[in-house]
Amino acid sequence: MPTERLSESEPRTDMALLSSHIWRISRRERRVIGLLVIIAALYAVQSIGFLQKAQPTIVQVSLVSKEGIKPEGEAERPVAEVARQVEADHWTLPRNSLNYPYPTTTARENLKNGTYYVTGFALAGFTNQFIAYMHLIYLGIQSERIPVIPPVTPSSHVSNKAGALRFSRVFNISATSNNLRRPVLEWAHIKEYQENASVSVVPQGTDPSVEQLGCWSVRQRNFPTPIWVPIAENVLKVDLSFTRVPPIAFFDENNQGDVHTKFSALASLIMPKYPHPASKGLPLMAKSRLGSSLPPGEHMACFDFLYYVSSGLRRHEFENRWSPAWNSVGTHIRFTDELVMLARGYIQRAMGLEGEIIPPIITLHIRRGDFRNHCKKGMVPPCYIPLQKYHDAIESVRTELLATQNINATRVLVASDERDPEFWKEVLGYGWHYLNHTAERTLERYGEWYPVLIDTTALSIGSGFVGTKSSTFSVLTARRVEDWNGGLTDMVDYFAKD
Ligand SMILES: *[C@@H]1O[C@H](CO)[C@@H](O)[C@H](O)[C@H]1NC(C)=O
Ligand SMILES: *[C@@H]1O[C@H](CO)[C@@H](O)[C@H](O)[C@H]1NC(C)=O
Ligand SMILES: *[C@@H]1O[C@H](CO)[C@@H](O)[C@H](O)[C@H]1NC(C)=O
Ligand SMILES: *[C@@H]1O[C@H](CO)[C@@H](O)[C@H](O)[C@H]1NC(C)=O
Ligand SMILES: *[C@@H]1O[C@H](CO)[C@@H](O)[C@H](O)[C@H]1NC(C)=O
């Protein structure tokens, strides 16, 4: 057998054997082969004609509001081809906004000359960090800079062991970028860092990947220190020194205790090449942990904390339906396909719908925890909103869904931070469903970040939503249900009349 004799040192032997075999073919076999060759040739001629007809023409790409980019006028164009074309648009691919198509040892070496970037950090729970990063992207638009999103860092219910969470593990950054028609980057695109590195190890000054960065601090003026972000510094190996933003940045210039700042003012301070004059000549506020004292960087602008920012009309502005940051950016930050599939699986199991289609559902977020102290005058904690009030709100959302959209949403999915088993018994009494992360072994299977990620994603799937007033988690879920599903929402308020 020729194959048994095959070896790298004698490739010719094999070829010789093969050709000698061909010449041993009988006359009858040759006739059959000849016929096949003619058929193949005829087919080839036809195929070439077909190929010529189907030659690709230039795809026209146009902006379509919420749906992102759609090809125009070429219905028969293969989806994959259009996707490639869209992908080739400069803003979608991180490598088009950087020196290298991969993360480098320091972020600095990857930043393109003539391109400007902005980053900013976040603290507290997952939802609040999301808000700060939504603000970062919005500030990027206002300041003509490419936003660079840091990872989400562990706090409160998530221990340091969970590590830092890449934004793109949760949100579809390329879809966001596509919808905004602008580049959106995360630190992992720019700089090499260990995703699973310990968040509490302070990097040594001798580490070649440690780099200094001059940042702005938006801390209220009656407080001496910047808002330190040690976990982000440890993970990203950056060493931040701080300069306080000038008074024009604050919502109320005259209030030394104001924690709120304005997008337009922050953008003016970091406008590439033409920054507001008030951004110049300011004293250092705090040296970095390793002792450097850099003024605010120009190539990569940086802020300590971007949660309390608004357009200047109202504090906590993102809570309003008209919020510019939500409506131009937040609504375009969708969960990854993987997370949506995962959440759908959880809902199916919770409702006993394995392998079945999930019918329209109403989702419900009941915030308890520290809300126990949200009391009316004269009352003593715990002052939780009775479940009956949520039930009534759900009934009216259900009725309205039926009346206005002919959607019969009979099932309810609840998420809450309450751990008391009595509470969950009451929930079951209303016939509502919930995700049990203990039974699902979510922590063991996916890690500490996932209970909140799966809850957030699952609630966003509702055709209707009822939330708890003043909870940022509820506010964001309501917007997602409204914008993504055309859903109806309501917020239950402890202080509203009974
Ligand atoms: C970027 O500009 C700096 C200063 O002008 C220059 O030293 C450096 O070589 C430039 N880098 C690249 C990649 O062009
Ligand atoms: C992180 O992951 C890498 C590769 O999987 C592994 O070699 C390293 O030990 C891990 N580090 C930590 C701190 O878990
Ligand atoms: C992101 O969205 C695009 C299109 O909207 C989709 O093709 C892609 O699979 C999504 N990626 C992830 C990671 O969800
Ligand atoms: C809605 O669905 C429930 C349960 O399937 C059913 O009992 C009810 O009649 C439906 N209502 C309408 C208006 O279709
Ligand atoms: C969740 O599941 C665990 C384990 O199956 C069970 O012990 C617990 O009672 C469940 N919790 C609720 C609120 O149903």
C-alpha cells in the first residue's frame, strides 16, 4: 500500500506510485472518466456565467436610528457579506483606533498620535458602575474623544475574589459602537492585563507595565482628597495623580459640597487641542500612590469618578425619561448574546418552560435591603413596601398591555435582594416566579458576578416591568423594557398615597 510507505524523506516515491496507478486504468474506465470530464467542463462554463451575474456591487450603508446600520436596496445580498462590510467601517474595529491590533504592555504605546481618548472610573455596585461607564461614553461623544472603558470592579455583594469584570463580558461593545457610529474601546483592547489578577495586589514601581497618568478629580470641593480607585489602579497597573476640576465643572458653582458635575463643562476641559482656559495652571490635588505628580493628561484624559454627571438641568439626571445620556448612549448598550441566552434558560427553568418559547412576561424588581429605612414620618423601620402594592401595579400594567398591545402577559418574574424565606413564600403566594441562584448553583458554575448579571438581563426581557422607586437598578430595567421591547412600566413608591 502506497500510504504505508509514505514518509517525509521520500515524497516523490508516492507521486510515482500514484501516476503509475493512473496508467493502469482500463480503456472502459477511461471512457467513463472522459465523459465525466466533459460534464464537469459544461458545468464549469455555466458556473462561471452564474458567478459573473452575481458579482458583488457596492453596498450602501445608511444610518437607521435604533436598529443600527442596515443595507439599502439590496435585499438579496448575503447577510454575512454585509456584516463584513459593516465590520470594516473604521469605528467598529478596535485596531483601527490604536497603534497595534492587540493590547500592549503599556496603554501609552498603543495610543495613536492625533487621536484622543478619555477614561474614567466607577465605584459601588454593578448598576452604578454601569451608569458611570454610560456617562464615560457620553462624555467621549461630547469631547470628541474615544471612550476607554475600565473593567467593572468588585464591591458590596461581590467579593474581591471575583476579580475585575471586563465590560464586554456583559455588554456588546461592538454593537454599541455600530449604533453610535463611533469607536468605543475598553482597557483590555489597549493594554495587556491579567483578567483574573488579584485586585488587591499593589503593583511595584519597577514593573514595566506600570504607567503614570494625570487625572481630573470631580470630588466635592469641601473634601481634600480625590476619589481613589485603588482596585482599578491595581488591575490596570496605572498610577494616578490628580488635579481638581475648576469650579465651572460643578452643577452648582457656589456650593462647595456639590458632588455633581456637568458634561458640557467636563468636555470643555478636555477638548483636544482647544481646551477651556480654566483647565490650565491648576495646582496638583494629590500625588499618585507611587509619588508621581502629573498634570491632567492630554492624549488620554482621565476622571476619578463619573457617576454624578448630568447635562446641567437636574441632578441624578439619568433617572429621568428624557435623560440625554440614556437616550443617546445607554439605550445602545445591549447585553451580549451569551448573557441573554443564559438568562432565557434561567427563566425557562424557573417557569417550567424547558424547551418551550417564553411567553410575554411582566418582570418585577423589589428593592429591600437598606430601603428598610425609607420610612414615612412617625413610622419605625422596617418600612418596606407591601407586596400588595406591587401586585396592584402589575395588574394595571397587565391590563394596559392587553388593552393597548393585545399582549396577554400572565406570568410574573421577580428579582429582589431580600433573603428572608418568609418574603419568598409570600411571593409564591402571589403566583409569581423567581430565579433561585442557590438551586441553580450560579456562583459555583459562573462565579460571583453572575447572580446580578443574570437578574438584570432576565428582567430586561419583560413586556412589562414594575420596579421600586429610587432604585437605580429599577430605573435602568424600566428603560430597557420600554426601549427594547416597547414595554410598559411602573414604579412603586413607598411615599405615594395608599
Ligand atoms: C507620535 O508623536 C510623538 C511626538 O510628536 C513622536 O515622538 C512619536 O514618534 C510619534 N509616534 C508615532 C507612532 O508616530
Ligand atoms: C490567571 O490565569 C492564568 C491562565 O489561565 C493562570 O496561569 C494564572 O495562574 C491565573 N492567576 C490567578 C491569580 O488566578
Ligand atoms: C453583538 O451584536 C451583533 C449584532 O448586533 C451580533 O452579531 C454579535 O453576535 C453580538 N456579539 C455578542 C458578543 O453578543
Ligand atoms: C390570558 O391568558 C390566561 C392564561 O392562559 C387565560 O386564562 C386568559 O383567558 C387570557 N386572557 C385573554 C384576554 O386572552
Ligand atoms: C432555593 O433553592 C435552595 C436549594 O434548592 C432551597 O434550599 C431554597 O429554599 C430555595 N430558596 C427559595 C427562596 O426558594
